[in-house]
Amino acid sequence: MIDSGSRMRIITTIAEAQAQSHAKCRVIVPTMGALHKAHGEMVRVARKHAGYDGEVALSIFVNPLQFEPGSDYERYPRLEKTDEEFCRNAGVDLLFRPSVAEMYADDRTVFVEETSLSNTLEGKSRPGHFRGVCTVVAKLFNILSADAALFGEKDFQQLVIVRRMVRDLNFKINIIAVPTVREEDGLAFSSRNQYLNPEEREQAAALHKALLAAENAGNKSAREIVDLVRRVISEAPLGRIDYVELVDAETLRPINTVRTNSLLAVAVFFGKTRLIDNIRLG
Ligand code: PAF
């Protein structure tokens, strides 16, 4: 379907996606919708990479495989019309919006699983999450014949794992990292921020405040840094820490002191909403 308000094409089937004529360079922005400013930034960066004769494709698919049982799959925001408008205004060329039935056969038996980097941080708290992410991302790379794909640094572990998948499975695709986009008070943009009530939203600013405190602390031990971050977050009484960890940014293995290429990663609940954030240290 060609959208009447712009040149944006909207497709919902894999057959349509594979029948599309392909621009010289196709850059994709994989998303689960509920689009916000950080997605807008990704489209902007994608456009720059695509060049004047390239194209930007954005996918919207709330991937059931990456939601662990009891999580927010059912209530994840699905804003079809608003997202469509967002894409049109952002200058997306191709919007791919498949259904679950289109993406997954009922009797599917093949998955993509990363087996080392996925065992820490988010992977430890959300078993099966990265298997779902790798499977859908591999499918999107194939379906959309992407030359490049963008991933946000807010989901740093996802970015590292996707890069590993691309290396180990020899995908011919360039992975581009996009720095985290933040609200005025430092809270990283996330589709899940809209679950927060006003009080939780106000207190959620503690996440970034804690990361900045860690950055200003210099080259301390992991224990000192983690204690400091926990202290700052605990100033927000509605926050419930899932993890605060100092790891190597490439291997994601825990490290004892801040050094070059360190990553401090946090996950904190505000009410039922689980927020993640991170900062590079060292
Ligand atoms: O980061 C996300 O929004 C999702 O994990 C992704 C990459 C679109 C895969 O479903």
C-alpha cells in the first residue's frame, strides 16, 4: 500500500517485503512501536547513513518471543495510527508492520540463540529474552534485505549481542549504534516510560542522577561504584533495584574496578515498570 499523505510505503506481509524493489542502501530501524523522540533520532541517523539514493525502513513488531511469561506483552502500547503518523513525519520510506501470524509459524522449530553474552544483566533477569530478540532481528535482517541496522545504546546488551550474532552468523550488514536520547531531567526515552504515574515518573530521574554520580566518582572499585549508585537510587523511595553492575563493555563480564571500556548498567522497577539505563565509564 502507498500511503496517501507521503511517499511512505506500508507493508504487512513478508511476500510484499521481499517483492519490493530495493534501493542502493537500505537502512533499517527495528522497533516495537510506541515511537518517541529516540526513534526519531534513529530515523535521522538512518537517513544520514542511507545517503541521497538510499532508503530508510522502519519495522514495528511487538515480538512475543522476547517477553518472558508474566511480563508486559499484552499491555505493551500498540499505537498503530499515531506510529504511522510519526513515521510519515520522520521521513520513513518503508514501514513494515507484520502480524504475529505472519512472522511466526505455529510449528516453528528454529531459533537464534547467543549463549554467553546473554547470561548476564538483562538475560539473567529475563530468561529467553535475547533468544527472542536474536530470532526476530535475524528474521528482520533477512526479510528486509537490510544493508545496515540501527540499535540504541540504551539497550546496550542487546547491541553487543546483535553485533556478536552478525559476526558469528556472517550477516552482511552494518550495525550502527545510536547514543541514548534523554528527557530534560535525564530519564532515557523508552516506550515503557508511559506506564509511569506522575510520582514514579518524577522519581525515575534518579536513574540518570545515579549514573552521573558514578561518572563523577572516577576510577573507583566496583563495590564503591555500585554502593554509590544504589545510595543515589534509594533516595527515590518508589525505586526497587533489580541490578546495578559494573562490567566490561565488550565481554559484559563483571570487573573489579573502573577501567577503560567499563559499563555501568542498571535496572530498576518503579511500580510495575522496569527501566534500564547505562553509562560508559573509564
Ligand atoms: O529494542 C527493541 O525495540 C526490540 O528489542 C527490537 C530490536 C525491535 C527487537 O524486537
